[in-house]
Amino acid sequence: MTYTAVLDDAERMSLDELRAVQLRRLQWTVRHAYENVPFYTRSFDAAGVHPDDIRALDDVAMLPFTTKDDLRAEYPFGMFAVPRAQVLRIHASSGTTGRPTVVGYTRQDLDTWSTLMARSIRAAGVRPGDMVHNAYGYGLFTGGLGAHAGIEALGATVVPMSGGNTVRQVQLIRDFQPDAIMCTPTYLLTIVDAMRDAGIDPRSTSLRVAILGAEPWTDQMRLTIEESLDLDACDIYGLSEIIGPGVASECVESKDGPTVWEDHFLPEIVDSESGMPLPDGTQGELVFTTLTKQAMPVIRYRTHDLSTLLPGTSRPAMRRMAKITGRNDDMIILRGVNLFPTQIEEIALAIPDLSPHFLLELTHEGHLDRLTVRVEPDPAASHSAVVEACVLLQREIKARIGSTVTVVTASVGSLPRSEGKLKRLVDLR
């Protein structure tokens, strides 16, 4: 498909122009955080660093990290840098593993966010006047409202469906004929299954663009989605602690990893163990510093997402990030071998006669951990073909990852389906 778009001024900046903007904004952010957030005053003082010490972009490495635990310790509003009355909106994480992390936005922050979301959606191939089916969840989760504001800022039409109610999703896609859909990649697979159950060929819909994020997904997943729906699927990246979705987005003309909107966010890659900065092109933990947020500036936030910073392509001055391969806190260590659910996803989706639906179960037997891969077959596949496919999956996991796993066939429709973010791993140890 052919897409043309007019880039905004920031997307056309030279590298020198971008670096000058980043330094000016970094210096403002560091001072703003130090002077207005007691946590950062204490943190900087303990590290022996002052805002006046930031004279170059590389000086960001002098600053201490911010972690999710830090944000939780300041619950609910301790990280705000402006009076609470100036905070026009509050979002929060689910808090399933502890206190939720709370984030706030001033009017300018909301305007910045909607502008960046509009830029991201346009980069993915949506144009003013298009219709976008928004199946990200609304509420305290940043996905639904963040996408909603960006669609409207772009001048496109938003269908605010939110997540769940999959049969209704299929009906509205069929009746409204939207040009694009925004949701998690695993939930789009759920929608595809529901279309087929309703006798609808997913390739016959009006959809030509899917903007997918909020969970790691592989290029093999992209291929499965694109072939299933006959569209272009682009990755959008973000996290609530930084702003929400719209921190980075793939450009449809290249689809080679999300471009980081570096005029608003300064990315780093650090070693997960030591915290030392790593050069571009090296895989490590992604760290972000916000450059323009008023209500809640965040300095060197450790995302736990594993990626690599790469040279820009479609937007040459702005670096790309490789698709997230996983998180360093969801890595499975199986008998001394490190693996991620996305590695198994990439292998499984490339094997004919298996469906995209699988679940990983970790158990403990004797003195050893054991990983079982439960995978549903393609409903059209024969029994013998499925048996061969499962043997191949087990062999490929051993050959490519180095782990011995057990592969078990699950009956069609028996494994959990995504209605938002899908949990691929169940730890039963």
C-alpha cells in the first residue's frame, strides 16, 4: 500500500537541531524536577549531582535512576511537580503487584500527548478523515484515552469501542467499515477468530492499518496478523510512567522498529545488572527521561523493557528502537538457559498447522524446573499434521533457544483469549 504524509517540523529537524532542543529541554526538566519534587531533591543530593552539572546530553548518566518502586513509594501524588489543582487528569497502573503507579497531566501535558499520538498514528499510515476503531481499554489505563485524543487531534474519526465484547467489535467493524484499528496484537487475533466464527473472511474487511502495542510481539506475529487481515501492522510503544502510548511509533513506509520521538523523550540503553550506559546497537534495558512534561517529569526511568537503539531511517535524526523482545523481569531461567515468551512465539507462529494461541506453564518436578508449551492446532489441520507440528516445535525450541520443553496440544478454543493484554506465562512452581 502507498502512504503519503506531510511531516511536522520536529520530524524534519537535522541531528544538530534535535540535539540542541534535547539539551535545552533536558536542562529545564532536571531543574524543574529538582526544585519541585522532593523525591528528586533527595535523590540528586544523595548522588552529589546538581542541575547546574548538566552541560551536555551525556551528562544525563550522572543522574540517579527512577524505578517503579520509587513511584509506588510516593503514592499517590508525591511525584507531582505542580500543585494538584493544576493536574487535569490522573491515570494509574493496575497495581496488581503492589500499589499502583500514579501519573498526572497538566493541560500542556495533555496537548503534548495528543500531538504525539497524532504523529504516531499518522506515521503508521492513518490520515485525516479516516475512521479508527479504538479497542484499547478506557479508564485508568492510558491506552484508550491516549489513542482517542490522538485520533481526534489528527482529524480522524474515532470509534471509542474499548476492549472486550468481541462479538460487538466484529459487528461494528463490519458495519462502520473503519480504515484502521488500535488494540493489543493478541486481542486482534481474538477478533480474527471471532470474525471466522461469524463466517466473515478477515481479509474482506475495510481495515488497512493496525496500530498495535501494550505488549511485546514479534515480526512473526506481524506476518500472521498482516496475512490474516490483509493490512499493514505497525508497532506503537509507550508506558504510563513516561506519558502513555506515543513515546515511539513505527513508520508504515519502513516498519523497521518504532521511531522514538526524541524531541520529547531522551532514550538510553543500560546494562540490566550494572546500570552502566551501553552504546547504540547494543541490546540492554531501555531507560527514558521525559523532556517536556510539566506535571510529572521523570528522570532516567528504568522500564525493564529489553531493546536496542538503532539509527533513524524514515525520520533520520531520530533513533529507532528494536521491537521489544521481552522484559528483564519476565525472563524465564530454565535449567540455566534464559528465554522469553516472545522467542517461543516467533518459533510457534512460523510452523504451519499450529494456531497463534499458546500458553507457557512453569512447574517444578524434583530438583528441576519444567516448561510446558500448550498450543492449539489450526482447526483445519489433520491430526497427523498437528502431531508432526508439535514435534517440530519442541525440536526447534531446543535447537534455537537451547531449552528442552514439553509441547502439549490443547483443544481448539480452550486456551485463554486476550481482551487486552494477554498473560502468556503461568508460573505454577
